[in-house]
Amino acid sequence: MKPADEHRIHQLFEVSVWLKGAHALIECVGGVLLYLVTTETIASWVNMFTQEELIEDPNDFIATHLSRMAAEFSVASKEFYAFYLLSHGLIKLLLVIGLLRGKLWSYPASLVALGAFMAYQVYRYSYTHSPGLLVLTVFDAIVMWLIWQEWKTVRRHIAP
């Protein structure tokens, strides 16, 4: 690979890892907030945000679905999502720090973790059909490719 190509891939790698880090922080904050906020508070916030729309159009697709989801949001679901977000975010933060510091262990660990997260996202997509999960999975695949390329470059430069 040409040095200019390596440099361009390295720049994309760094940007994608910083974006993953920002996403991980958001997940951590979301997980902590879910642990701290009650399901009743979540339902009241959703009702407050959807109230005007439902007054205007009682059959509004998004507002009615959000209201119904908030009303059915159980403590067990809340705690699962809080745990999922916090653990997922902390794992990604650890890997991002390792990648940004060039720690060799972080490259294969990141590939394994992202592969596992992608497998879970595809599994969840089979139930939810959420386009957001597809977008996240495609982004993760691109990040995995960039990590792989960076790892190859790093290993080539440290080889005797």
C-alpha cells in the first residue's frame, strides 16, 4: 500500500474511532440516566412531549406509538436497557482508548467486540426491523475494516 493511501486510511480510522468514542459516551450517559430515572418519569416525559401532537391529531403514528411504548415500559426492560447501554458503552470506551493509544491488544479485541455487537444488532434487527440498527451495523463494518487496515499497518511498521 502506498504511504499516501496508508495516511488516508489512518485519518479515516482516527475519525471513526473518535465517533465510536462519542457514541460510547452517549451510551454510558444514557445507561446511567436510565438507572436513575423511574419508568413513571419516562412515561410522563413522553406524554408531555407528545401531548400537543396528540391533541392536534389523536391518530398521529409516532406520538401514539411513543405513548404506548412509554406506558408499557417495564422496570425490567428499563434495567435491561440501562445495563446494555452502560456495559456496551464502557466496553467501547475501553477499546477506543486502547486504539487511540496504539495498544496492540486493542486491535484484535476491537474486532472481536465489534463482530459480537454486529451479530447482536443483526439478531435484534430480525425482531425490530429498525433501520437504525442497519445503519449502525454498516458503520461498525466500516470501522472494523479500518481497524483491520490500521492493525496491518501497525504490525508492518513494528516488525523487525
